[in-house]
Amino acid sequence: MLELKPNCECCDCDLPPESPLAMICSFECTFCRSCAIVRLQEQCPNCGGELVRRPVRPRNKLLTHPAATKRVVSPC
């Protein structure tokens, strides 16, 4: 199950679980759409993998499977 990290690892902007602007790689490194496209050219700086849109978890499922709350920030 995806962690749904709460922020962009590059610019630290908020990415709530319902955000259509969250992008992830296969290791769940998480970035906002702006950083993923402009700064990172849709390639994860951590693993080199492709960055794709993170799926949105249905609101009713967040009650039993909540999103992560720990923020991760790395230099990009």
C-alpha cells in the first residue's frame, strides 16, 4: 500500500492525499508536479526512475488506511 507522503521532497510544499499534483517513482519518492517536470525532468533524483502521477486514495479508505505524516526533504 502506498504511504502517500505529505510533501514534496524537493520544495517541501504540502501534498495532501487527495492532491492530483503529487508525483512518485517506484520507490515512492514524492514530488510536486512542478518540481517533477521543471527541476527533475520527470526523473527521480534518488533512484533515476520515472516520476508518474500518484493515485488518489478514496476518502473513505483514508479512515482505515491513513496517509503518512512524516515529512521528507532532500536537496534536489
